Amino acid sequence: MSLLTKSKYLNGTQCPRLLWHANKKLLPEVSVADQHRFDQGFEFENVARKLFPEGVNLSKLDFLGNLDSTKRLVTKNKTIIEAGFKEDNLFVRSDVLKFTDNGWNLYEIKSTTSVKPQHITDLAFQKFLIEKTGIKINKCFVLFLNKAFVKHGKINPEEIVFKKEVTEQVGLIDDIETNIDKYLYIMQQEKAPEMTISKGCNNPYECPLKSECWGTLPSNNVTQLTNWRQYWKLFEEGIQDINDVPKDTILKPKDEVIRKAAVEKKVQISKEHLKHFMNTLVFPLYHFDFETFDTAVPIYDKSRPYQKIPFQYSLHIQHKDGKIEHFEYLADGKEDPRFKLLEQLESQIEGTGSVVVFNKSFEIMVLTKLAEDFSNHAEWINKVLGRIVDLATPFQGFHYYCPTQKGRYSIKKVMPAITGKGYDNLEINNGAEASVQYFNSHIKNNTPDPNLRENLLRYCCLDTEGMIWIINELNKLV
């Protein structure tokens, strides 16, 4: 029989179907973005482990070797990293097990910036199993990232790692044994459990089976509404198709637009709102977009855990007479990309026209941190911040909405809807992939590939060129 590990146990708490597929090794291939997230977790673990210099690391041992070494080290009261425990059909490897005068303390290392409910569940399952082997756990801790940490030279683990005792919270979880019986039963079944779409599909993580399970929903379904409380209520009442929502149901204005578009099968436009937005634009328009990467453990001075580090930008300048200029930057990976990026951008984005971005919170966040970390550039960056106009505004307000957007207003949904053009023909067609591909090739492996660089440039260029096309289409509508 397969073993119920802590990762499978957590799968079970999210969804029985997810647990079954994980146990049968039938989950989809891990995405490059998810693999990067896992890699960042390993990097943080390596830093946090330095808090236990006396610890004996068993992570490279095989299954039986790990179990045997754990038993031997426990009898010697040694601090153990990756201690393995098996009892019946249960198995865990614990991040750190440390002996103290008051007994054994259990530590879970998480590359998050706060303690999450699933971390408590994780520790509760570990504690239950370890105590079944006869070892009493005294206290439980979560080690996580100090999000306020700023790198200046060599990283001190004491500064970047926060420790929080969660012994009491772990003790409040009393359904471990019940869940174990239920999950072991599910793992034994020949067929996967019935598909049940719920809030758990996104909590605590987006389930890797979501696209498969949600693919059974109608093309225009209630989960595309913006009011998630209402759409789950409708869903639980058995209403899946937007067309089946009772006519007397009171929806929020944005959701009423979505419903009307689905029922009428046509684009919904508020010319008055679109005209008001277009009047806020000041030519020339500086269509601008960043690409960034982030790491759990900062790799550059003047950076923080998970800070968005810009390595690329595209800038299309659209003049009133129709003339277009294009500028771009892509770091070579040899040094902190922010220095050269700022030097080049300063001269290209100067002026008085609107700086047009799509979903301004991202660009504002990146620029604000750049001004904070590089004070010699703060003056011109702050001027740019004052010129920003968010092209997402009319779409976020659903003043233009096409049924093909499926309730979304990202540029990946908006551009094809309003211009008929999109990202499908690109080798790299989303920001998460661009970020990880750049990081892996230019920084992690230090093997930048000319074809990859060309694909990165084409992707980022389309983001800003696409904004010109959107502006042109909006002009036609008003």
C-alpha cells in the first residue's frame, strides 16, 4: 500500500480528488512557475538550516537509510534535519527536530512571509505521527521569511528568518486520526472520487486539477462573475450557467454587464465612460511595461524577500500625429539589472505625456521601490509616477466588455477581445513564464540563449504595442 505522507495529507485536506491523483502519480506536469516557487522554498530552507549548525542533515539519504539514521540519532538526542518517521502506512520527513532540556521541539520551514493555516495542519500531522513512534513533542515552531529584511552584503540567518511558536494552535487540531482513516481509504480506491467544484479549488493553493474539473462548466458560467460570494451561492443552488440566473436576481453593476453580454451574445459598451477615460490621456503616450523576477532569499543588495526585480522593459511612444517610437531593455544577467535599466529608462521616458500601463498597481509598486532603493533616481521616477494612467480602468469598470473575456480584464483577455490579436503565436506568452525563463537562463544557470532573448523581447514588445492597438480601437468607439 502507498504511504500517506504529509504532502498527501495536505492534498486530502484540500480535495479528496487531488489526494487520489497525487497518490496515483497522475497530477499534471509541474509548471515552470510552480517549479520556481518550489526552488525558492529550497533556497530558504538552506538559509534557515544554518540556525541549527549542530544539526545532522539526512536529506540526501534514501528512504531506509533516512529511517535508520533518524532512529540512531534520536537515541543520542541529536538535532536532526530531515528526520524520517514511519508508522503503519504513515510517513513524514520533518524539517528540523531539536532536543532540548524540556523535550523535542519540531520546526517547519516555510518560504512565506507569514504563518498560514496549512502550516499548522502540516505540523499537527507530523506531531501525531512522531508521537506514535514514542517521541513526545514539546513545542512546535514555524520558521518563515522576514519580509522587512533588506540585503546588505552577506545574509545573516538570524535577520532573515522569523520564528513563531504555534504549539497551542497545533494542539487545537483534533481530527488528524479521523482524516487519516478517510484519506487511506481514498488512496485504496480504484477510481477517483466524484468531482466537486468548491472554494477549495483555490485554497490554500490553486489545485493542479482545476482546469480539468472546471473545464466541465458551461462556457459562460457563474464563476465568471466578480462577486465571488454570490457566484458560490448560485453554484451551491445548482445554477452554473449565467443564462440560468433568475431574472429577478439582483447583481452588482459589473456582474449585470457580464450577464447581459452572455445573454445577448454581444459586446457591452458605455461610450460615455470610455470617452471620459480617453479625455484623461495626454499625448504623446508612453506605453510602458516591466518584466520582473523575484526570489525568496534576496540575491542583490538593496532588495527584499520576493521583491519584484525588473530585468526588462518595453516602451512604445505614440505621438498625436500617429508616429511610433520603440525602446526596450533586457538585462544580460551579469549584475543587478536595476542599475543599467534605470540609466537607460531615464532618458527615454522623459517628457510630459501620459505613461500608459495596464494594471497600474504593479508598475507603481516596482517604480516606488526603485525610487526608495536608488535615491539618485527618485526625482525623475516620482515625476513618472505622477504621469501614470491605467489602461485597465475602462475594462476594470466593465465599460467595455466582450463575452470572450469570461469575466476577466487582464490584457491577455482584453487585447484579443477588442483588437482580434493576441499572444498565441509567441514562444513565451505570459509574464510568469518570461520571469522564470529569464531567471533560470541568465541568473541560475548563467547560460543566456540568443533565441530565448529574442522571445523575451517579442513578448514584452507585444504588451506595449498591444496597448497602442487598444487605444486606437477605443478611439474608434468614442
